[in-house]
Amino acid sequence: MLKVSGLSKRFGEVQAVKDVSFHVEKGTTFAFLGTNGAGKSTVIHMIIDLLKPDTGEIVFTGGNLQEVTGVVFQTHRLDEELTIEENLLIRARLYGMSKHEANERIDELLALTNISDKRDRVYGTCSGGEKRKTDMIRALLHRPAFLVLDEPTTGLDAESREEIWTFLRKLQQEQGLTIFLTTHYIEEAELVDYVLIMHDGKVEVEGTPAQLKSSYTKMLLTLHTTNQQKVTEVVQRTGFAFSTTHEKVVVEIQKSTDAIAILHEVEPFLDRFTLKETSVEDVFLEVTKQVKSKVIL
């Protein structure tokens, strides 16, 4: 649906984006991750035509990109002194919708986001979650096929973030919406189809959450025992890296079946165990650490 090739952007002496390429498949959720200053917002601004790239190409196959894209920015963009409904009606009319069509669409989206009873509330007095839902409704009024979310859940509590994600998943399932997002909450990347991690303007890694987790980090099997010597002997034979502390042996493994094999052998000496699976956040931290160590070297 969206193909970005060789995208670069310079601001004075600063090369903000360096030869970035990726593609987004139709109907998927694509997470665009990176530390502050990595170049994420600059790439988004080029995709939605707020900035022109110095070099590179952006190809969209789902129609006119500007016409079929909805955007939710980091900051709120609606009038603080108008009600939720008044704000949405104005935006709908700007999209060329009739009053009847606008009212029907607003009713539908207010119901989907569970804020129908807040329609007469002044936007400036709304909670962070209510404002963010209203921002999303504004971006969805014209039934876009491609939704860009620039850190949509920043500043929201856990309950509000879950409500936002429930809403997005429902839209994607029912309407085949393609979602392109950045987020500071790295754990949210567990919920997406594809992840790209940027650092210092460059693409460092990309892949599905499962691919990244299997390639860049290991699972940790912690063995609690009062017979550390016996457990250590068993683990040494496996060839896996491990560390020991008081009554505990921590083993770095690649997959769950590795844990099963080890547990079978150490069972007579084992008090209990824990298995920490790799997360996308672990991958993000590992990739960032590797990149920074290269810079230092």
C-alpha cells in the first residue's frame, strides 16, 4: 500500500533522515519506533506531505494519499472552546460532507469510541482520553483507508490506552484500515503486525514482532536451587551462556523447547523456576545499546 524508498532530509547541518526505505502492507498495523530525535516525526511529515524530502520517493497504491489518509498528531488540534460535536461538525463540513451525512458519521464514531454521552462537553474540559478519542474521530470522519498516528496514547493512563487499542483493532477488523503509528510505549508494539526501529535517522532493524524477538534477544530461564553445583554442571553441558547468584542460575536460551530440555535434567535439584520471554521492548533496548556501542567504538 505504501512504499518509501531512499528517503532523506537535512535541516541545515543536521541530517535528520538518512536513506530510509520500507513498505507498509494493506490492512496491517505498522509500528515506527525510535528514540527521541531518531527522525520518526520527520518521516511522518514527509509521508503526509507537510515536508518535502531532499531525496527519495513515496509511492502509495491506494488512491490519492492526501485524500485517503487520516492523521492524529501528537498535540491536540481542535478548538478548546467548542464542544466535541461542534468541532466534529466543522471538520466534517470541511471534508465536503452534507449535514445529514456528517451527523450520521459522527453518531457512528461517537458510539464506537463510547463517548456518545460526551458530545455536548466542551473540548477544553475533556479528559486526555476523551480528547484523544475525539482527535481520532476527526481523523476518521472521511473514512480514510490509511491512518497515521503520531504517538496517539502519550500521556494517557493504562485504561484509556487499552480503550484506544480496542477501538483501533475493531476498526481494522471491520474496515480493513491500514495503521501507521509511532509510540513511546514500546509494549504497544507487541500488538502490531510489523515493527521498524530507527536510530539517528537510519533504519536499524525491521520485521514482525516474532522475527525481531527471535533474532535480537534471548529468553531468560531462572533456576532456583539449593544445589547450585549440580544445576550448574547440567547447564554447562548444554553450552548456553549462564550466570549464577545465591541459590540461582540464570540461563540465556533461544526458545521454549530449550527450557524444557534443561528442566528435565535439573528437576531433581530444582526448587522452582521462572521463564522470562523476550519482548519487543527488550529488542528495542538491545538494538539501541548495540548502535550506541558502535558509535563509542
